[in-house]
Amino acid sequence: MELRTVLLLLAALAPGVLICWYIYQMDKYEKEAPLPLVLSATLGAVVTYPVLKLETWATEVELHSNASLIATLFSSFIVVSLTEELIKFLALIAYPYRSRFFNEPMDGIVYSIMIGMGFATAENLLYAFQYGMETTILRAFTAVPAHAAFAVMMGYFAGQAKFAERPVRRRNSLLLMFLVPWGVHGVYDFFILQQAYENLVILALVVLGISLLLSWELLTEQQDNSPFK
């Protein structure tokens, strides 16, 4: 294998792996077993393919639109954000959420991160070999941390829903589990994809920064509230 290919692989894999490792270290009161973590990350990676195929098809439909703003909104909130966050939501509900090893609110963030980073890393690998090292490095500081922030938000509400005592609170948390990352992801993508004002891309970085700060608050809150503390 050529050195360039090895470096490209490492650049694509490293951000997601490092974020998974960091979140695993943050879960310091009741560590999760390796197998469910690996299975969750694998599930996130596997669902990447159908999502990208759907996004490719939807993008081709979108290109026939003459209304650029409407097309950008459609692409941001439906083509990308809706499909990606919905499939991650369903993956989280289908496997970790219903399992016995999901036994504290912090686990929502841990398993959501594993799914989200599995998804982001698989996506990163595809982008790396399609667009090269420059795009891969850029994504290491933008797209991958963004997916991590969306995953923390989703996982926070998954933990709230799992251990809610009242059905209405569980239902509301499940709704927020999808709506919050979907909305934030859509806004983030809109500022990146819109072409009317080039400087608006800066707002995508603002959204990313705020999302990361919020994620830190949600992460430390669940860590401090661990029943195993």
C-alpha cells in the first residue's frame, strides 16, 4: 500500500476514533463493554451507504429546481439533515436504547457517539478517496466534530427518555431526540450550502462552536448525574 494511501486512511479514521476514545474516557463511573460499543459504531457505518445513495438521488432531483434558496433549504433540512439524523435516530432506538446495558442516562451519549462516529468515519473514508487529503483534513475540523455534537444532543435526550418516569416526558424527550439534532444540523448545512452570500459560511462555524459548547454542557451534566458516581 502506498504511503499516500496510508496517510489518507489515517487522516480519515483518526478524528472519529479520537472522539470515540474521548467520550469513552468521559464515561468514568460505569464503563461500557467493548462489544456493544463496536457493534454500535459498526451499525453507524453500515447505514451510511443507503443514506448517501438516497442523498445522491435527492440531489439529482433538487438540481432541477430553479429556486436556489428553496433548493438550498430542501438540501439542508431534507436531503442531508433529515435523512442522516433520522437513520442515526432509528439505529440508536433499534439497538442500544432497547438493551439492558443501556443502564444510565450517560449511556445515551456514549452509544449515540459510537453510532454517529461510525457514520461520520464511513462518510469520511468515502470523501477522502473521492476528494483527497485537503478535504479530509478540512472535515476533521468541521464535519466530524459537527456529527459528534449532533450525536451528543441526540444521546442526551435518549438518556432522558430512557429513564423518564412519566410517559409524557418520555414522549417529549424522544421527540427532542430527533428534532434538536435535525434542526441544528439543517441550520449548519444551510450556511455551508447557500451561495447567495459567501461570508455567511462563517455562521456555520458559529453554529458549530455553539453546538460544541452545548454538547460539553450536556455531556458533563449526564456525567455528574450518573447513579454510579
